[in-house]
Amino acid sequence: MALTTNKAVLAWIDEMAKMTQPDKIVWIDGSQEQIDALRAEACSTGEIEQLNQEKLPGCYLHRTAVNDVARVEDRTFICCRKKENAGPTNNWMDPQEMYAKLNKLYTGAMKGRTMYVIPYSMGVVGSPFAKYGIELTDSIYVVLNMCIMTRVGTAVAEKLGDDFIKGLHAKADIDPENRYIVHFPEDNTIMSVNSGYGGNVLLGKKCFALRIASHLGHEQGWMAEHMLILGLQNPAGEVRYLAAAFPSACGKTNLAMLIPPEAYREKGWKVWCVGDDIAWIRVGEDGRLWAMNPEYGFFGVAPGTNVKSNPNALASTQKGTIFTNVVHNLDDNTVWWEGLDKNPPEHAVDWKGNPWNGKESTEKGAHPNSRFTAPAINCPCISPEFESPKGVPLSAIVFGGRRAKTAPLVYQARDWEHGVFVGSIMASETTAAAAGAVGVVRRDPMAMLPFCGYHMGDYWQHWLDMGKKVGADKLPKIFNVNWFRTDDEGHFIWPGFGDNLRVLEWIMKRAFDETGAVDTAIGFQPKAEDINLEGLDVSKETVEGLLGVDKELWAEEAKGIREYYAKFGDKLPKELLQQLDTLENNLKK
């Protein structure tokens, strides 16, 4: 039974059903009763497996096809009418040509299957930030994930207007040669076919909340960013908020759920997680920038998540969680992954579904990009503002990446324009979350390279315009961090994890003009003694080294930036070129 009488919604569903030809159509109302019935059905077909309900209540295991384990950037398209609007960083095809290609793949793709209709909200239902969509899918796995990752069901269906975001997903044959994840920003439409992996099929996540939303934000005067949001509570009880952008595997989730070092905890410092991945940012009634996490859950990378690296993320997975492509421990019907602990199970099934003995196998048991989908409300440090319809006010924006030598531990942009430059030149060494080579330096502006739904040059201009809209006195200050400086043997010098709070403390003091800084060729930096090292086995001299700026390395960097900028032609904002000129001149002094 349909949950809405909206004619535009019903007509579109009808059209998609005629094309895909499902045996039946089921609306998702978000009730526990319906979720339980779908879990039972998926267990009966082997689509998911129920785990130990005493140790992991409400938790399930899923395996994707071996050829379908990560986002596929080469199969991801932005289809707008003019090619130049997609820009040089996106794959483009003419919308009509792409629709024709996809319609062939979708025709009859749901025969013998059920089409699930998921009305979902990105953001708190009824909030000024909230946007609503429908995902049609033939996968119970997708339904169960969307019920964790977004707010789903009847309350959302009541809010659906004619401007809802349309999403169609069909597993079809999981054929990698015909796998497409396609966005039609001018039509508010997302289409995904021949994949079952979360990043390609949970259409609320990167597809809607970043690619489509970045386009909407550009049109409507707000921002959709690939950023965590956290609140830093100081001993006086005051909470200050920052948003931070990092490419994959740069410790983003760890930072979002950071546990302060003991010396800080004793004094009453706390960190509150508002979001671990996506921030929608708009100008609030007070003229400041306010941010909200549009998601309802965490879609985290499992390997490397453990009691030391991220106890809060691990705690978040202990109930109501779906694990994908991890090891199934048959001894107690639980899960395991590399980096969880030093005791791999001996009687287990690996992510491919094969028998696995962790003590003897040379092969990894969990896929490097294996995942957990966990309800955000499970997180021990979830912010009291998580459900706030107005979001939280931003005092700082932080960019970062994984650089062995170039970027210092932390520096501050001189102003908003310089900060946009700092975000635009972000670079990092690649990891397993995106298909392709590992360890190559890749430019990833604002960590949005795979997620910007329009021309990157226009995106940078939008950042500059937002700065003008807000005005210098109310803008968050912008910073860059790098936890990953290494010594000559390749060991990390900075301890990272909870100790990153020491750097965040300096950042927040700067955001409120409570401490000084040194003006350098690249921006403002702390004096080594202004980073609190209490309880830490790191010397002031080591910190001085971590803050060092090697002008030769930076001159090379500037060359790389100039080459990168050339890709954007006359869409590159002139302010960014001026910032690059300034950097080069500073390095010559």
C-alpha cells in the first residue's frame, strides 16, 4: 500500500515498475515489525546471516560479489546537458544517450523480484536542512542499510513534494562491464545498476548527500561537503564546533569519535561526534555558518578499527549493525577483521565465503574495504545536538591529507580566500577505499574529487561566494593538518589518534583569538610550546620538526599545483591563481 498520494511520486514509481517489471512492490514504512520480517526473509535466502544475538544483538553479516567491493569511480557519471558543467574531474555522457543505455539494462531487471520503495530523509525530518528522496531497489540488503543510514518511512512519505530526489537501483546481474552509478543533477535523479556494494547502491549517501546535494547547494546558496562534524567541550563546559575534510583512510572517523588523552579527560575535556562523513552547511539566522549531518548512521571501514584506534566506533557496531565482507568467526558466530585484535579465528569463513584459518592463512580474511553499517545513536560520544534541526555553528574548518614529508602538523590560512586555496590543493596518498593503485599522491580538493556533482572550478567559486555572503567577522577560520609526517625509516612521528586533540585545542584557541601564531611562507603556525605536550612522550624539538616547512619541497608542490590548476581552464577562479602566486613569492623570500 502506497504511503503517499503525491501524484508525481506515484507516476514515477509506476513508470520505473513498468520498465523493471518486478513481481510485486512493497513500501518501506520504517516499522520494526517490517524490518524484522525483511531480516528473516533475507536470512532464509542467504542474502544475510544472523550473528550471535547475545554478543551482537540485531547484527547481521553480508557478502558482496567478489567483483563488487568498492566505489567504482570509472563507472560513476554526472550527466548534465552541457559537458562543460560536469568539468574535467567527472565522467560525462549526454543525458539522453545515458538514459537510453540504462533503460536497456533496467528493462525486466526486477522480474521474479520485489521492488522496495524507500521514502527517506537526509537530515532531521522537518528541519530547514532536510531533503527528501525515494530509493527503489530490489535488494533487501539495501533496504536494511538505508534504514540504518537514513531516516526512513511514513513520516518522510508525508513530507514528499514534487522536488523529491528519485533513485533507482537494480542489482541486475552484478555485471561489472555494465555497472553504472549515474547522476542527472538537472533531473534530481540517481540511477545505479549491476552493483550491490554499499557505496554504489545506498543512494542517500555519496550519490544524494554529496553529488546531487552539492549541485543543489550551488543552485540554492548552501554547501554539501565531505566533512566530519565534531564538538570540542573544554573544561569550562563550552562546546565549540568544527567540520573537517579528509580523503579516505586519513583517520576521519577516528577524529570524529576521538577520545581525549588521559591528561585532558581528567580536566574535563570531551569530544562530541555530530557526524563522521558528510556536512550540509548553510547560513544560519545569526549570519554564521551552521552545519548538520544529513545521515543517521555510520558506514565505516572495518579493518584497523579496534579498541585502541577507535573504541567509540567499535562500540557503535555492537548492536543493530550490518557487517559487509568481514570474517565470520564460526566458533562463536561473531565477526573479525584485520587490525581488530591479534587473535584471528581458526574456524572461520573469509569475506569470499571460503573456509579460513587465521593462524595459517597468508590471505587476508576481511576485504581491505570491508564495512560496518551502524546506527549513529549507538555511538557513546554522539552529540546531544545530533537531532538538532538547526545544526551546530562552525568556528573552524579543517582540511587534511596523508603526506609523508611536505605538509606540517598544522597551519592556519590567513583568511577565507587563502583557506579555499588550502582546501583546493589538498593531496593525499591513495588507499583501498577507491579501486586502483595504492600509495600514489593524488590531488583531492576538499576531499570532494569523486563527489562533486558539477565543475570543480565552479565549486571553488561557490566556496569563495559563500565567504562573501557571510562576511569576515562571522566566518569559521580555516586550517590544514597532517598527522602522517614520517621519519627517514617511514615511521609516523606524531602519535595521532586521541593526541590529535592537542592540535585541535590550538585550532580552537586560534578560532577564538586566544593564542598567537607565527607567520610563515604557507600560513600561520603555532610555536612548538603552544602545543600542549602534557603526558606525552614527544619533545618540543620533535614538534618543531613536525611544524617545519621545507621550501624546496613546497616549491615542487607549487609546480604540481600549477599543473593541476591548468586542468580547470577559464573556470579556475582568479583568486586561487593569485594565492598560488603569493605562495611562490613567499617561498623565494
